[in-house]
Amino acid sequence: MRERRSSQDLGPERYALLSRAALNQSETELSKRTEELERLTERLLARERELVKANEELKELDRIKSEFVAVAAHQLRTPLTGIRWSFQALHDLSMGPLDHEQRKVVDDGLRVTLRAVQLVTNLLNVARIEGGRFGFSFRHQLFVPILDALIPRVKEQAEKKGISVSWTMPHTPPEFVFDADSIALVLDNVFDNAVKYTPPGGKVHFTIGEQGDSVLIVITDTGIGIPRTEEQSVFTKFFRASNALLFQTFGTGLGLYMAKNVILRHSGSISIETKEGSGTKVTIKLPREGPSRREGV
């Protein structure tokens, strides 16, 4: 068997020469790896700069788009309002009696115009929220006035479809820091969805209570629910569930998107539990002290 030769067998000079050659080879290999790492780092930095620039451009495009939508919606609102009141006057017989065919035309025109006004209003609200121009006014106040204005409208809308509306309230009405206009907008959209997507004979229930230092608002319905594969998209802009499109042809897909943005502005949270064919539960959690102490507003 051939024996491995030791450093003593090679001799000091030969061993040093081989060691130096091995070291040089290692240094050369390390230098190559270092250069490759530097090139890779430079490519990554260049890619990061490209992504930052692209993100800034996307933000600018989004800002321009929001401004365009806001201007367009604002320009549309005035003529639509005029058309609406014209149809409303005819509907209320202010211009004289209508025969059956005329009544049908006026009713259809008023319905379509109201939908257009709603779409324009939602687009304006989205643009204002996204652009930070909504004008939130946070103050410590009672929640009851919002419900006093909202519940009669919800009941009237629900009764037309044969849907029952009920609620559970605490003995002491909640009082906390919030912006009344934006929270009213949130509840109006959530209730509208609950009634709109609940078949005749269904139920809508509203509960308000407390959980620690937060106010808890829960709205449940026995409506069509949302398919499980689409739940993750419910708060995205213009989203409408596939079964909702079949059940109710009209809708903007902006209500829950606006709702989430408003609730986040309150430092709160909004979540949905739903099952297709069984209904939906929307839970809104708002801090009693509002966003001022948490976000320095």
C-alpha cells in the first residue's frame, strides 16, 4: 500500500511552495466569488431602484386616476341631480296625472337616475377618502342619533322585500370618539348590502355592545352569503361576488371598500364571516378613544 507523504517527507521548501500555491488558488477563488457577489449586489440594487421608481410612477398614476374620477364624478353629479328632480316631479304628479304607460316610463327613468346618482356619490366618496379629503371630524358623542336616522330607512327598505329587521342595544347608549358622517356612511353601506342580498322572508339583525375599550357593532343577515373562494376579495375596490351578480344586477362594488378605509381611519377593524347560501356577519370594532391617541390625529 502506498503511504501518504507527510510535510517532513516533502521537505520544508517543497511544502511551503505547495501551501503557497493552495493559498493563492483559494485567494483567486475567493476573489472570483467576491466579484460575483458584488455584481449580483449591484444588479439587486439596480433592480430595487427600478422597483422604487416603478412604484412611485404607479402611485402618481393612481393619484391622477383618482383626481380624474373625482372631477368626472363631480361634473356628472349636477346634471344627474337635475334629471333626478325632473323625474321626481313627474313621479309625484307635480306636472299633472300620468297614464299607465307614462307612469312606467317615469318610474324606470327615476330608478335608473337614482342608481347613477348613487354611483357618482360613491365614486366621489372613494376619491375623497383615498385623497385624504374626506374631512373627518372626530369627537366624543352619542351613537344613538346615527341609529335614529338610519334604522327607519333600513326598515322601510326591508319591509318592501318582506325582510324583518331587529336590533339589540345596551341599556346605556354607547358614547365614544368617532366621525359621525363617515360611520353613518359605513353602516348605510353594510345595511344596504344586508337587505339587498337577503331574499324575501329573511332577517337582518343589528347588535351594539362593548368589548374591553372598544365598541362592537355586529350586523348579521340570512342572505345569499359569499362563495368561500371569493371571501378574500370582499374589501377590494369594485368587488362583487359571483352569486351577487346573479341575485342583484345593480351594484357598484365600492361599499365595503369604503367601509374598510373609514374603519381603518378610526384605528378600528372590520371583518366578515360568511357562508354561501346561509348569510353574512359583519363585525366592526371601534376604539372608544378614537384614533387621536393612537395615531396622533
